[in-house]
Amino acid sequence: MNMEQQDKPVKATEKKISRRTLLGGALATAILPVTSVFAKYIQVGVPAIPDPTKQPGPLPGKVGTRSPFESPVKKPSDISSRTPLQDLYSTITPSDLHFERHHAGVPSIDPNQYELLIHGMVERPMKFSLHDLKRFPSVTRTCFIECAGNFRTGKEDMTVQEILGLTSQSEWTGVMLSTLFRELGVDPKATWFLAEGGDAAVLTRSIPIRKAWDDAMIVYAQNGEAIRPEQGYPARLLLPGWEGNTNVKWLRRIEISDAPYFTREETSKYTYPVKDKIRMFSFEMDARSIITYPSFPQTIERGWIEIRGIAWSGRGKVVKVEVSTNAGKNWNEARLQDPILEKAHTYFRHLWHWDGSETEILSRVTDETGYTQPTLKQLIDARGKDIGGYHMNPVTAWRVKRDGNVVFKPENHK
């Protein structure tokens, strides 16, 4: 093609479109400019947009909802609900899909009546209203929260939601706890503080004060809006990377001390054995990962497939995720999606060409401390056969059958 041909205007059709055709009849079309590869413009006929008044959106003052064709839901039980991780497209969990765990229902707290008392080993005990908390310099960060009991196994027909649905990630906004502690004048000899919730169970946990000076927050907003009642409205404690039950919801009191309190929850529930000993104060969530696609009950076809999943660690950043497509015989490093944040879910991807043979696909993560996600056998070797139900982070596998169906590969640790 010579330059004269390139400069010659390109017509969409040799037959002219009449004004009557454009303006009348059932085949009325809109005329849109489309850029050609030579940066010239041609006019193309496209179907007219239906009358938007026939498909109204939310009325003024009403909150929009998801398309009726999209229906991700939390999987509820008597005391919790689980996030549908397999249905999410990024690491941020929509607020209404954030997992929830309670011990005595969800309280209804008037924000105008809310108060947070901080006392104990301080120079100036104080009460803070929600308005007071919002007057302090605010901080926003993205991190996950995970229940210490976040692992289930036992059946092939289990979804990611059922296996590991007790973790979610949000963008949280609030005030640093260290800011409040400086306002109060905390005694240098203090080493612990007690966090007490305003629910009917009055859940309490002992927290090392070093966490308060590090990155602990009192948050009142989640994903750009006030936190939901199930997440602790109007204010909760946020301890990035630490087990969910320490992130006390509906926070109403903090008492500062020089010793742990050994509350009911931490002596009877949130412990796990290490060999023949009981480890009492295990707070950080171990590094773990899981493939979210493909997973049960999805079906795949032969050819190129993008394996996708999430990885995280309570000790810092994810530095590497490896994927095996042959039952752990060989491992390939996956691509991590930016941004890679500290104590946050990190998205990973790996291209795989499936030849139609039956196999197993797995993932494992390594965090910035050098810790690598263990197999179930490695966990049992470290803790003993009576491993308990908390802080379980074994490598998990999906079995890909010849017909393309994907099922969970359960393992029994009893």
C-alpha cells in the first residue's frame, strides 16, 4: 500500500446511508467514530441503546446492589460465616462478604452513646467517644484478618470457602493505638493490656503491649465506609497479622498491666499443642496459600489455564509462591500481583498447559522471614499427632480429573 492509498479516506460502505434510514424504523442505529490502524476515522453503525428508563437503577437515596446475575454469599453457621474466596477477583473482600465470628450474637450499639475506657498503668485514665477517636490523626492500611481455627478438611466436595473461608481482607481506617497511649502516659513498666468487647459474651484477650507500640489500631471504617456491625461497629481493635480473636470487636475497655490476664477465652479455647506442651500465647498467623482457581466445583478444559490464588503471612510480606502441577514432584515460581503489602493477602498467578491427564495442583508460600508453608506431615512432626484445630496451615491440594472436574484432596490428621 502506497502513501496515497494510506491517506485516502476509508468508507464504511459503498452504499450511502440515507437520513430516513438513520432516523426511522426498528433498525435505528447510533453513529460512533472508530479509529482505524491509520488513525483515520470511519463511521460504523451499532445497535441503539435501549431506553434507560425501562431499566432503572437505584432510586435517589438508595444503595446500589450487585447484578442479579452475580450472587456471591457468605456461608453461615451458628457462630460464624465464611468468605467465598473462590468468587473474588482481587485481594480486597467486599464489606458484606467479610467473614464473621461471634461468641454471643451481634450487639446493636448507638455510636452517640459509645465510649472506650482506657485505664490501668497510665498517668491519665480517659474515656473516648467515637467523636474523640475521629479527632485524632487517622491512618489507613490494608491487611487481612484470619480466625485461628481457619482450616477444614475431610471431603472431596469442599469449596475454598468451606476450607479456608475464615479469612478476609479490607482497607481499614482509624487511629493508631500508640497515639492514644502517648496521650494517656503509659507506665514504662507495663507489658500487657486487656482488650474487652461490648458483646454479650464480653470477650476479653490479653495482648502484649509491644503490639500497641508497633502497628495496633482502633478502627472505625472499612473499605471507605463505617465498619459493619458484624465487624465491630462502631469501633474495634485491629492487630495486623495476629489471630482474629485478638482483634476484639465492639471494643469498650482497655486495661494496661504488667502481666497477662489469662482470660477464659485464652485458657480454654485459643491454644494449640506443641508436642506434649500447650502453647498459650501464639498470636501471629503462619504463612499460608491456597489455589482459588481451578477449585471445586469448577471444571476445566485442555489447554492453557491460569492458576490463581492468594497467599499471606502474619509475620510480614509474601516473597515467593510456588505452584506444583504434578502432585508436588516439581515446583514452579508463580507471578505475584502488586502491590505486595505487609501482613496482607497477595494474589498469585501461574500459566499451566493441561494435557488432560489426571493430576494434583498445589501451592506453597515463603514469607520474608524465610518461613515456608509446611505439609501436613511436617506440622504433625512438629506438634505431635494430637495437633488440635488451631493454627493449621498445611499445603492443600486439588485433584484434577480426566473429565476436567476439580475436587479437593482431603487429608486426615487424626
